[in-house]
Amino acid sequence: MTNPLYDALIAPHAGNSATFLECDDGSQLRYDAFVRRAAQMAHVLVAAGVTPGDRVVVQAPKLADTIALYAGSVQAGAVYLPLNTAYTEAELEYFVSDAQPKLIVCDAKDESAINAIASKVGAKVHTLCGSNGSLSVTANALPEAFETVQRDPDDLASLLYTSGTTGRSKGAMLSHRNLLSNAEVLTELWQISDDDRLIHALPIFHTHGLFVAMNTALLSGASVRFMEKFDLDTVLGALPTASLMMGVPTFYTRLLSDERFSKPTVANMRLFISGSAPLLAETHVAFEDRTGHRILERYGMTETNMITSNPYDGDRIAGSVGYALPGTEVKITDTATGETCATGEIGVIEVRGDNVFQGYWQMPDKTAEELRDDGFFITGDLGTMAEDGRVSIVGRQKDLIIAGGYNIYPKEIEDVINDVPGVLESAVYGVPHPDFGESVVASIVLEDPALSTDAIVATVETKLARFKHPREYQTTDALPRNTMGKVQKNLLRDRHGN
């Protein structure tokens, strides 16, 4: 009997007494104990009526048992569906009604509200921990061995909903092959091994924290300093004995803001990885100046896992997301015709490979619209490809501004504004205009409160053609972001559309 993910990530650790998770409360979970705990979780799922292919919704805290529940879901042949713990009842109701899960696992404080939602689809509800009836307590009395359910490479292992910054959230169907192939490539490319100690401060309801970080750790046998969230003091305390860190740009800017973050602090570190949102060039430079390390930036999506990466050995260029991963094809195509663009031309990024998802849950028309017959997925991201294959992201196709018939790429304007001394960051977007179709607006976060808008305007006027100039500049204390640090331009458009 085979189960691709379980056989590769979990089963090999049955006799491994090395430490897997080190938690905030000082507790540790060995690999062999984790395998036994996963089996107990699989028994809980079966007892709750979960059968192979059933969806298990998990909106629960970041705990060792949450990872064991993921592993138990894989072993039982279920489809694991993690949800952001910040989602409201209304948002959760949409996901539950769409996914039609057999079981919902939640925090004890949310149980009554979730029971009302679950009753509409006939789902059972378990709290993760705490009370006597909780999943964790129930699992304690169950066998530590479970007969692994057979799964084929193309069977679903997870359902991840897109972040939903615009429009209706879509459920990306991810198979055993999708997740395992990506973990294998990344583990080899980034040279992750059982000698590594990973700082894990990411959420585990997202592909970055769950599939990139946890799957590569499980595949390699690395130990994980498992943090509930990013806390500056906690991360600084862990860095001297860690070798690897995966994070979002905010993690690195916060580290740079603290004078304790220095070369001696990171003397044992091997690699810093960043993703989920673009890393500013200034952050790259400041980080290297402070630590001697150059952050490795990579690029991926919910639907594809990781697509490209800057090299482990070789130049890590700011503003570039590197090269297509081994076994993954990337091309840049004309947004209108679908034809491959010439080198250096801006177009939409398309990707094909074992990492590309199976389609959108219950949305065949949307799947057909974005997944070509030849297997290429139209990402909706705009980018360029250099002659050597290096990819750079220009922005989202939906963020493209068309004013007076001209295509305007926000990132080009943002790069100019961000280079102005005294500017921390910016977001450029289009709002409706009666004559031009759209008008360009820039929202700017200042590092120097004394910096005048006139100084920014003057720089833009010397660097960019007039049709690209923002017609309005606004300063703000912070840009709105989602959980993974991506700027939510839809909120800015809603706020400033008039």
C-alpha cells in the first residue's frame, strides 16, 4: 500500500529519536513520537466519520498537535483544509459551505459559533485542545499505530483557498504529487538536511508555513524551533543556535530595526529565505551590510507551491525571484494572444510542472480559464525573463493600470518612489477616471516625516514619462496588508476611488 506524502514525509521517522519540534513553552517532540501522535490523530478522524477524500477544515492555533493533525489527515487519506484563524464567522461560513467538510477542528473559544455553521452542512465539530471532549484529549487514549490509507499521486491531499484580496476566494486542489514534488526539489536546492535547525514563525494555514517550511523539514529530518508567531525577542534568542529561517519581508525589516541583530547573532546561520511578498531592494542591501548574508528570495503561489528561486550558490539579485525550479517550466506570454514574449518583454507568467495544482474546487469554468489544455497555469502575475532565464516580477495583471490607452505597471513607479531618500515604501494603483479610464494614485509611507510630496513629485518627473506620473500622492501611516504581508491594493482603491 502506498501513500506518497506519508511514505516520504512521516513513515521514515518511525525510529528517529531526534528532536522534531521545539515549542515556545520549552516542550519538545521527537520525530518517533510525532509519528505515533499522527497515528492517534488519524484514529480520531476515522472515529469522527472521516473517510478518504473527505475534507477536514482546521481553524486552530499553531500547536504541535496541529501539525500532527495534518500528518494524521494525510495518513487517513483525508483532504486537509487549513483556514486563517483571523477569519470572521461570515468568511468561515463561505469556506465551509463551499468545501462541505466532514469535520471542523477549531479553538475552544469558537466552538459555539462554529457549531451553528457546521450544522448547515452536517459537519461534526471538534475543539483541538483543552476540554475532555477535545481532539487532543480524545487522541491520548487511542492506538499509536494506524493502517495507512492508500492514496495515488494525483489524489487530493489538501484544499487551500486563495487569499481572496479581490473577488471570491477559490479552493486550489493540491495532490500528493503536487506537494511532494515541490518539497523534494526545494530540499535539494536549498540543501536542507537533518543538521539544520529551522526558525519557524510563520502561520501554518498557508502554503509558505505549512508546505514549504514543514514539508521540507519533515523530508530532511531538520529540527524546527516552532514559534506561535513572530516575536522579535524570541527570534533574536533563537538565531544563535539556528541555521535556517523562512520568513516574509516584515520579519527581516523588524530584525533590522533592532541593534541586537548583528553578525555575531547570526554566526551559525546558513540561509535566510523570504517570500509571500516582494522584498525591497533597500532591505536586501541593509541586511547584507549588517549580517554578511544575502537573503534568498523565491516566488510561488497557492496554486503552484514554489515556482522559482534565486540560487543557493550564485548571485541573489534584488528585484529578481531567480530561475524556474528543476522540473518546472516557466514562460512569459502576451496577455492578449498567449504567444511567448521576446526576452525582456513584459508579459504574464505561466508555469507547468508536477507542482501545479489540479484545478479549483467546484469551479470548472474558472479552472478552464486559468489552466491551459497543455498544462500551463496562467498565474496572473506580470514579469520578464532575462536571456539566462532569470525571472523578475513586475506586478499582478489585475493591478495593471490602463490610462488613456497606455499600459502602466505600478512596480516601475513604486521603484522610483521607494528610491527617494525618506520614503519607506509605496503602493501605486489605478482608480476610475471619466476621461482616461483610470488615473494613477500613489500611497506612500514616509520614513522621514519632513519629506515633502513636492520632492517625490520632482524625482518622478525626472525618471518617468509623463503618462506614468501619479495624478495624486497620498501619505499614510501604513499600507494595508493581508496575513502574509501582501499589500491589499483593493482596499486602497476602495478607500481612495473617489
